[in-house]
Amino acid sequence: MATSYDYEDAPADYEGAMDALGRGSSQDLGYDPNFVPDSVKTFVVHLYRHIREKNVYEIHQMYETSFQSLSDRLFKDTPWPSVDAVAHDVDNDHVFCLLYREMWFRHLYARLSPTLKQRIDSWDNYCSLFQVVLHGVVNMQLPNQWLWDMVDEFVYQFQSFCQYRAKMKNKTEQEIALLRQYDQAWNVYGVLNFLQALVEKSMIIQILEREKEGLEQFTATDGYDYNGGSNVLKVLGYFSMVGLLRVHCLLGDYHTGLKCLQPIDITQQGVYTSVIGSHIITIYHYGFANLMLRRYVDAIREFNKILLYIYKTKQYHQKSPQYEQILKKNEQMYALLAICLSLCPQVKLVEETVNSQLREKYGEKMIRMQRYDDEAFSIYDELFSYACPKFITPSAPSFEEPLVNYNQDAYRLQLKLFLYEVKQQQLLSGVRSFLKVYSSMYLSELATYMEVDESTLRTILMTYKHKTHAVDSDGKIISNADVDFYIDDNMIHVVESKPVKQYGDYFLRQIVKLEGVINDLDRVRLD
Amino acid sequence: MGREREAQKPQQQVSYTVEQLVAVNPYNPDILPDLENYVNEQVSSQTYSLDANLCLLRLYQFEPERMNTQIVARILIKALMAMPAPDFSLCLFLIPERVQMEEQFKTLIVLSHYLETGRFRHFWDEAAKHRHIVEAVPGFEQAIQAYAIHVLSLTYQKVPRPVLAEVINIKGLSLDKFLEHQVTNCGWILEGDQGSGQLIVLPRNEFNHPELKKNAADSIPLEHITRIFPILG
């Protein structure tokens, strides 16, 4: 099992949680976990009813709007009332209580800083919740937004726990004792196996396969089940693929991460695009992983699309609780795009709006990045550090004295290896600038221009070829080169790559649109 | 959940190949010994599985105290042999920095650096100094030569004989034999006689003959067309 302790004991365990709550630094001032304001009672009762009646629209309203406004009004810096205090209003419904606690902890993480005991309790709650879902006894229909938030928060809390645990220096004896005692809480195997189990149990990969053959509907209904079934396991399984991509990126395992995402066709709309947070997180990690795999063109393409999408739609999300997160990821992706385009100047792939935003933010830095001097490296360092995921060390700490912090180790390693790659490519921008102005030239000429001997030049040219030709997931060689060349004996012939315009997809979209319009017209009755 | 999965009885496990084991148990510490054996098997049978090796490095990452650096070194050598794929970096991303400081890993990192930057002369010189490391893995030389030829054929239509000789580290009579083999089996053409002025015409591909490049923009995957099947029907 992912955890070694027994969940039947939860109520007994709960006193401990309350105990820890009471001791939580600033949370105790005037907070009575058993006090339930009327508005909260109404909220809980209504939410419970809507869930039982499978009224997704109302659930979504309450979840997105009421929960936020109540939090803003009543629980700005205290937790929500404890689950025990509201349980009898909802018939002590086991699953509802798990959902309530999930939101309770999410609110706590967002507004206060969780104690170690709370982190452990939140893990317990996820275990119970996911186990209920995995056993298939859930018959609810929940909004995609909520299901996404669950997976998103689960991975976030895991990452947060690893960061917290890695700061060993200032741990109290009591914290260390707890860490030792609950060594299964947020254990990396447990986290990965839950996500994996959700993917497998939901049969989501098979569902997406069958959908391609027209045997099943999933994307068309945004994952909802209109035949009386539940969408919870299916959609959680679906989002868990994104969760796995993200965890693997946090671990530095980009190849495996992308593999986990493979069942989702990233070039098309899908359930992952139905929630803005999921859309952004998916593309951010997809792009980052491709950057680390040197598949710059793939990264540029998807960053370009999502940045354009955010540019056009961000005004609609201004009131959303995710708005700040959207803006942050937006900025980070511009930084990553600046890195990609500096290593692989395929500006033609970038749409005009995105390009002008990029120039505004990073134009000057990008010019300096081309120089590949010490200053350029420090800009690569700066942008990478700003935009990379919060890498984690998944293993448990050594509890031996002296206690040392290791929360920066994983980040430093990824940064170092990335800068190593940048260094290997430092001579390529010089080659590129010469290739751009000549259509053909002798090797000896270029060698003179670049102030190297001919045999060194040959190695530089081979490096150029190697670094601009990536290997895709099927093992095929893909050219990322903006300017290319070939050598015939001692003569270099330059080939300018032509812009690749994809008309096919455009026409497909238009055909579908036109069909929609015709259908609408058919429905119009003229009296 | 890890425990649930490992409950498979030993006699059942025998019928699984290691690849299948990785596919169904990607996050199970109990398959670690199988994966270590599998690395040795890949070395002796000259096969390769990136997925299995990454899976093992991942388990080492989760439980550093179980790490076997000898095995890690073998994985890295196999990853070098997989160039031009970026497998070597993929592995390094998962290996803690303090482990990478060990002498044998430093050597491998230098070798990788030479290959990544096209400095084959340096590579072969360095490899010669560390025969004990690389000779432990059969097929190493051939794999690197294959990578070298790959880079050459991205770059050259016609390559001068001395350049080829340096890059694949074969000279004189052995080079003639090698060329003869490539001419019969891989479509290489020799221009001029066996002096240093000899040119080798490499097979045409879309990278050294850009006119061969198919215009990928015009093709649409069938999956995307299926979206409009209902309309077409």
C-alpha cells in the first residue's frame, strides 16, 4: 500500500490534527474549528445537495464562486470550520467529508502555512479520497475544474513537502520525530503509484484509443457522462497523465514525463484544454521537457500557441482564483521561449503578437544571449532559474547530524547540465551569422572569417549539424535548423529553410465550422 | 499500492520479460535487482533499453543508498552508444552531482562532451587512455563509428578520405577494407584512388541533399481527418 497506516483509524487520528492546529503559530487566534457560521452551513448543505443531484452546473458555481467569496469574507487568515463540525449537516456522508477536507487543506495551503502534522493529514486525506475513487464506489459527477484542481494540488503538495523536508537545518526535534514516524507520508512511490493507478483503473488510455476509432465519446462531452454514470475516475485518470508528466519533470526525468503524456494528442483540443489551469500546466511542462531534450521546434510551437491563447483570453480570467498563477506561468513561458529561440532562432514559427510581446520583455536580453560571453551565460542562468519547475529531491533525508539543507541540490544539477548544453552550442551562433550571408563558400574562407583552422571548423560544422538535428520520440531525425548547409569536398553550400505553413489544420477547422453553421441554418425556421 | 503490485508470486514473475516488468511496475522498488541484471544483459547481448535503464536510475534516485555505481557507469556507456539520441544527458539529469564527481563519471562526461561537439580526434585519444572503461562494453567502438558516420552524412555529400579516417579512427589497410564493405553494403561511392585526395560520396539523404526533403507541411495525419468523417459521410 502507498501508506502503511490504516484509515479506519482516521477519527482517532483527527484529535492529533486538531491538536497540531491549535499549536499552529498564527492560526489559533480566535479560530474555533467547531464554530460554523450560517453562511457556511448553507454552503455545505447546498453543495451536498447539488452533488447528490448531479447538478454539475450548480456545483461548479458553488465551487468556483461561493467557496472563494466565503473564503475572502470569513476565512482570510483562518482555516474553514473542521469537517467534524459540518459532518452532521451532510448526513456524515463519507465521500463528501473527504471532498470537504480536500478543499479545507487546499484553502489552508493557499492562505496559511501548513504545519508538518497538517501536511501529513492532508496526505492521509488524499489517500482515502483516491482509494474511494479507485474502488469505483463514487457515482458523482464533478466539474472538470475541481477534478483538475485535485490532481494539481496533490502534485503541488508533494512538491511542497519535498521542499519543506529538504530544509533540514532548522527542524525541531519534534518535527524530525514526526518525519521519521510518518515516513510514508508524501513518499514518492506512493505519489507516483496513486497517479499511475488512477490512469490504469480509469482505462483512460483505452478510452482515448477507442475514441479515435469513433467507438466512444470522451473529448466531445468534455469527459462528462450523460448516461447517468460518473466522470470522476475517468477524468481524474485523464488529468493524472498530466500529473505524471509534471512529477517526472520535477524529478528531471523528461523522457518518461513525455511518455506519460503521449496518450493525449497535444496538437489538438482535448479535455486538458477545457480547464485553463490544466491547459497551461500541460503545455508548460511539455515545452520545458522538449527544451531539455533539445527538441526546440516542438517547444517553440506549443509555447507560441499557448501564449497567443493566453494573450487573447486572459481578460476573461481576471476574477478567477487562478489569475495570478496564469500570469506567472505566462511570464515563465516567455522566458523559456526566449531561451528556445536563442538556441534555435526559428522566429518564423512565432506569431506576430507573441513575437512583439517577447521582444518587449526579452528583446534586449536575447541580443546579448547571442554573444555567448560570460554575460550571456549569466542571462541563460537567470532565465532558466526564473522559469524552470521547482525541482525536488525525492529521497528521504539523512537524519544523522549534522543536519544539512539539500533543497537546492536538484535545481543546481539541472541548471548546471543545461548551461553545459548552452556552452556546447556557443560557437553555433557565429556559424549561423556567416551562413546567413553567403550562399556558398570554401571551408578555408569560413575558417579565416571565424579565426579557426580548417579542422576545427569541420568539428564546429558537425556540431552545428548534430545540435540542429533532434531525435524525435520514434527515433526519427528531425531538422530544427533555420539555416542549413551541406559540404561537397571543401565547398559549403547554404540552404535557407523555407517557412512551413500548415494549411491542412486550418482547412479542417474551417470545414467543421462551416458544418456547424449549416446545421444552425437548418434549424432556422422562416415563417 | 506498491505492495499490492509486488504480491505477484515469484514463479509468475519468471514469465515476464524485464520490459513488461517496467511497463506494469514503473514505480516498484522490488524490480531493482531485475533491472540491474538487465543492464548486464544489455551489455553482454549488445541490446539496449533506455526505458528500463531510466527506470533503474529513477529507483536509485528514490533510494540513493541502493545505488551501484558500476551499474550506473554501464548505463552511461550504453547511453553514449545511443548517440545521436540525447540519452546520455537524460541519464545525467537523474544522477546526483556528488556521484558525477567520481573519476570514472568525469571521464565519461568528457567523452560525451567531445562527441557532442564533433571532436572525434579528441574523443578517440581520450577513449584510448581509458580502455578499461569502454572495452568492458562490447560494440562500443562500432556504435561510436556509426554515430560519427551519421553526423558525416548529415554534413557531407562528399567527404575527403583523411577527414573520414580521423572521425571513425580507422587508417590504412583497415580503412580500405572498411570502405570496401561500405561500398557493397551501404551504397558508398569512392572517387579517385586511395590517396589522401580520395573523396567518398555518401548516400543521399534529405539532410545532405535538401532537394530530397519532402514537404511535410502538405501532409495531414489520418487521425486529424477522422474528425471530419461524419461530415464527409
